[in-house]
Amino acid sequence: MLRNVAFDRLSGDPNVAVNGVGADSRRVEPGEVFVCLPGYRSEGGEMRADRHDFVPQALQRGAAALVVERPVDAVPGTTVVRVADAWSAIAAMACEYYEHPSQALLTVGVTGTSGKTSTTYFIESVLVAAGRRSARLGTIEYKIADNVFPAAQTTPEAPELQRLLRQIADSSCTAVVMEVSSHALALRRVAGVAFDVAVFTNISQDHLNFHPDMHHYLRTKGLLFEELGSGGKQATAVVNVDDPASRHIIAVNRGALITYGVAAHADVRAEDVDSGLHGTRFIAHTPKGVLQVSLRHLGEFHLHNALAAVGVGVALNIDLETIRRGIADAPPVPGRFELVDAGQDFQVAVDYAHKPDALERLLRSARNLQPQRIITVFGCGGDRDRSKRPQMGRIAAKLSDAVIVTSDNQRSEPAERIIDEIVSGVPADRSASVRREADRTRAIGAAIAMAQPDDIVLIAGKGHETYQILADRRVELDDREVARVALRRRR
């Protein structure tokens, strides 16, 4: 298991038999290697404990060996391996233990700030149309063959990821499409994964409670492309050339390259885009020819997600008709411009947009549907990047006809303080169109009550989530169900 692990010291029996690798002392099974990951700030901004502090508990549960970055008190005779980087070590050990399952799979990774989830749905549909039985790992759920279960993390920690990949490889699946978060790249969770294709969607401000600045955030995203081909495969990068950050991604990429976008020099280029309540249609020019693409998903922001899937299909030498059919058959993505229809004469859509760029793209796409008015309900999460709050207030006020600012997952912060910071970004000449309602259920009800024929009510921020996180508890709250109740009440 130490075959690809760089270590500087080993004490105890180097040939000790082990039956797994993990880093959670509460879940150690007898005979496992316990890896002492250092403390770190989670994707949500919370501090995670240093696992070195839990060596006694791990040994008590039967850990057969320890991997550490610093000295620890261990039971005499315990095998202890000292490494400089526990994150890289646990990834290498997990790959070795599970016998490098990604080598046996067609593996596609998707990274970027926005659009990862929707893009994986489109790509999976193209692969299925091409006859591939595919798995999908991402923010909403993990899907392996016909089994679907809730996702614990967008990209799991290395041992769990490799376990899932082994399960996929041992099932009837031959391909996997997975979201790759910047957090996972920074913490080496996908180290050792042999990607056939890596997709870059875009980058905008997010996760600055984890990354020190946008430069670090972009460089972290680039790691996926710097390591293409390291798994021994002839890998290809599929990059959104419309995003200025693509220049960095292309510069560090070590695989073949296919670009996509509406730019004239894109390898996969969209023209004659028609987006409305019927869905989105466009003509895609590709190195393999031209195809007419039609998708039922509402919102022009799905254009780039579908283009990325076309690019992946081209990279994998899938014929154009199969690509076209796969995109047309792609299922709707839960909580991504998801319509709530109770027979009303206006539209209600729930979307996951919780970042400035995502909210702006959502609102501009909604405007392209030519509604009478746009009524927006949104909030911002507590204990997260505070600098985006006034930005989102400004964007919502500028691009909506009416805005109700409410709570999101407020966590330990008072909802009213979060709302204050959002409202501080509203321009003076738009303040009359903005109201406050800290109770999210009442805010959604108020927006639906004020809607008129041909309006569109956008409920942004939580999308597919079915809960709200408060300071001391998690409560059930599904924006889609709240909207349905409000629509029944109105009717």
C-alpha cells in the first residue's frame, strides 16, 4: 500500500497486514490504516479537527498502522509511517488498496464555479446514448447503475472516492462522470484518478472562506489540467474559451485540447441560439461537422453546459447524431431552473444560484424568456464569504423588477445581519423595489401572492436542498414544496 507514498520514516513492521485505509477515528475498522490528516478549513468555512489528536481512539478501535505528519504517542509495536503530506499519502494508499479503479473506467471530471452539476447530467446522457452504462458523482447525488443515493460531498475524500470508483468498476458500468470541486483538488482527493477527459466550465467569486484569494482559487482549479495524462491515459481538456480564466487553464493543460463557446475561434461553437419557454436550440459547429442541438432545459445558461457535453462527445469520438440524441434526452436537473407548475398563469422557478455570477446568469436568462416582470427571492448563507452579499444585492436589484431578500442557511449568523449586508449593495434608485422578509417560507409566499399573469418568480439559493441550517438545528424546508403550498393557497 506504500508503493507510491513518499515517506521519511517508518517504525514497526513494514509488512503488517491491513484491510483498508481511512481518516475518521469514529469509523476505523480493525486492521485499517489510520491516516492523521492535519486540521483544515472545510469547504463551508468550518475548522475540521487535526486527526493526530484522535490516535488513541483509532488504536482503541483496532487500527493496524498509523500514517502521520508529526510525532504521536502510539502503542509500542504499532507500525507508524511519517510523511510530509498526509493528503497525498491517503490518496495514493486508497488508489493502491482499491487497485486503481479509474484505470478500468472511462472517467470524465468536471470542474468550475458554476454549471458542474448540469454539465455532468448532459455528459452522462451523451455517454448513455453511445451505449455506455454510466455512473455519476456530484453535488446532488451519487448514481451507480440504477442505484441513487444522496451525496455527502461534491467530491468525497480519497478513500470514499476510490471505494465508489471500485464499486462502479465492479458493477455493470463502464464510465463515470464526476464533479471535481476546488476543495477536492486542493486536498488531493482526486490525486491518482486517471481522467480521460477534464472539463472547465467557468470561474467566478466563490469559496473565498477556503481559498485566500481568486488567484489561488484559479490555480487550484488548474491542478486538474496540470495532471492530465499522469494516469497513463491519452487525456483531453474540454475548456470554455468564453471565460477569461480559460487562458490559465489552457496554459497549464498537459492533455489534448478542445475549446467550446460562442467565440469565433472555439473548436465547438454555438450559433443561431434560440432560447425560450420551449427550451434552448442552437447549431453547433464542431471539428467533426455541424449538428442541430435541441434541449428542453429552460435558461440560456444551459447553452454552455450542453456545449461542454458536445465537446466531450467529440473528444471521445462519439458520432454527432448520438451526441445530438444524448443532449436532447438529458433529464432535468433538480433545483436548476426547476419549474413549479400548479396551473398558474405565471412561471415559478427554483434554482441553486447562490453566487454573484450564477445569480446574474440566472436573471439574464430569465429576462430572455420575456416575462412581464421578474420577482426574485434570495438570501445568502451564514458563516460564508461575506463579500459576495452586497454584490448579490446589487445584481438582484438591478436585474429584477421586485426583490424579496430573505434567509438562506443562516447557520450561526443572525438572519437580519446577513440581510443588512445584502441590502447594503442595492443602488439607491432601486431600493423601492426591494423588501425584506427573514422568514423564507413567508418570503416565497409573498412573492407568489404578488405575481401577475406572465410574470416569473425566481426562488434562488437552495435549489435541490430540502432543509435549512439554523444555528442549532437543521429544519425541513424545500423551496419547491413551499412554492406549491403558496400556489394552492393563492388558487
